Amino acid sequence: MTSFLKGEKKFDQPEDAPLTCHTHKTGPSAKSQFEFLPVWTGKLKPESGKDSFEGNCFEEASFEMKYDASSPNTFQIVATMAKPHSLVCSDTYLFGNTEVQHVEIFAFAGTHTFTFDVPSKISQDDLKANGMDTYLFCEGMTTEILSVYTTLKAFVGGLGTKGKVPFFEPKVPKYMEDANIEFLKWATHYDLKERETKNVEIDETQIKSGDYFAVMRLDGLDPLIMYGTGSHSGHTVMAHRFNGELHIVESQDAWYWPVHRIQRTPFKQWMAWAEECDFHVVYMPLSEKMRAAYNETSATEFFNKV
């Protein structure tokens, strides 16, 4: 983790290319985490005409939005499906924007017309400005459900701060840890290796205001942040001294953390909580140049303000 954060290793992010059901396979199987999510097939606007593409079942698929300014409370989507690959296949699409969402299963060729209500002025303005996006689910229902289950294993657990109630304790369960390690390996090519855990006591006198602590927790959210940002940590905290006493400052809103929102925690207390919550922590002191530029007084004033 330290090597990645120092830039010694490159983050291998997938190519930024449009996904289709023929190219979307990123995990080891269709049952992998997040494989249940649909792929984007286009954006519909009244003036954009037809959006045509190859579906999963129907070789020729197109959508067109029709909007009558004299009837601003409704709009229509006309879907045309043709050339199915078999007599028993189907395609499932999601239509949506910030105000309207709808899922439709197409099992028959032909033209299908859907009418949507947009009763509020906000919905109408959003529709005119941004239109509606269309998405295609690539897998069958059984596989989709199995992918959802695999994904949930990476998120459900270690949710609470008290007691030994299943799912609601600060420790990350083994199944959850394994699921996140698997996700990081195939999604980011970040192959974590298990090693013996040893207590590392950092001399508090060495830690200065402005020093950086990078945090990774194998809880679903941090690996997702790592995937989306290209980072190899999911949470950022900083050391800061208030009247000479060492604290960790951060913005925190996790269920498993005892205190929420922008906060400061005495260093020893923070380290105890971090260990209890199964944090992986890397301590990265500022360089001398950046330490000289760090204004402790201004940082204290900012913290007290916010």
C-alpha cells in the first residue's frame, strides 16, 4: 500500500471505453461483484432522433423520445425491437433520469410505446435539459441475483460499534475481507498479500501537524472508492496538534465509527478505534519542504470554524 501511495507502482485502471453487453465482462465471471449493473446504451432527447444499437437478445434495437410541448406533463418513448437471436430470449432495459425510473422487459419483436408522467416543473425542466438515459442488463435474472449476493458479501458486516451482534460489530468478518480482496484483485489488479500482523508503536514526538495517514478498510466502500479514484486508500486523515496535544482530524460518517462528522480525536484513542475497526493504516510524514509551508495556526482556526 505504501509503495502504491508513493507512486512506485502504477494503478492499472481499465480502459475508458463504452461498455456493451458483449464487452462488459470485467470480473472472473458474470456472478462477480457489480456485474449485475446494466451498461449504458444511450441518452434520449426529443430532438436527438433514434438511438440504435445491438441488444443482448434483439440484434436491432432502437429508442426514440417524443415530447409534445402542448402537453408538458407527459412524454413518450417508442422502442423498436427486431431480429431476436432466439424465440425465447428477452432484453431488460432501465430508463431513468433524476426524476423518473422504469424497468421494462422486451420479449417480443415489434414497436412498443410507453407514456411517462412528469407532473412537476422540476421534472419537466430536467427532461428538456438532460433527457433520459437508457441502460441494458446483460445477464439473466438468476445470474443477476447471484452477482447482487456476491456484491453484498463485500458490504454487509462490520457495521456497528457495540457488542457481538452479527453484522453489527466493528471488526470486518473474514467473508467480507475475502470478497473485497477478490474485488481489488480483478478490478484494479491490486493483489493484496496476507502477512503477519505486528503491533507498530509510532513515537508521538515524531508526528507533526500536517502529517498524512492513509486508511484502507476492506468494507466494500473503501475498495469501491479505490476503484473509482485510482487511489490505494479509501479514507484520508491528518495529524494536527492542538495546544501541543496530538490529534487526528478527519471527516467521518461511518456506522462503525463512534463519532460522526468533522472531528478531532486524541491520537492514542484514534489508534485504538482504528485497530478495533480493522483499519489498514500507512503513516506518511510531510517532506521538510511541505512541512515548512504548513501553517498550524491557520489550520487550527479553520478546524475550529468548520
